[in-house]
Amino acid sequence: MNFRYPKTIALAAVASVGFAGAAFADCSADLAKLDSALKGTSLNPQAKGDLESARAKAAELLKAHDDKGCSKAIVDAIAKAGVKM
């Protein structure tokens, strides 16, 4: 019965690493969507500037491993620019 405890700890550790990787991938996917929005749509200069500054901010947040902040910056900028994803 005592043999299950180390397996449970190992499984929990592997699962937490997997979830962290998935969260990191979301911000990268959001950055890709933002890049396609910058390239694929005709934007007014103000909206394009807002998206470019949000992309720079999101890239910094991604480097700091702040996935939630990164995604929020991108979603807010896309909504402000009126781009449909």
C-alpha cells in the first residue's frame, strides 16, 4: 500500500508541468492570432498602433512567464481595435 504514494506524487508533478506548458502555449497562440490580425486586416493607423504596442507588451509578459497578463493584453487590444478573431 505504501508504494502508491510515490507514484501519486510523481503523477501530480507530471500533470502540473503539463498544465504549465499548456498555459504557456495559449499566449503563444494569442500572439500568432494578433500577428495575423496585423497582417490580414486593413486597420486605421490608431488601431494598428494599438495592436503593435499590445504585441510588444504581450511579448514582454510572455518572457516574464505571465500568461494571464499576456493573454489579457492581447484580448483587450483586439477588442479595442474592433478586430474579429
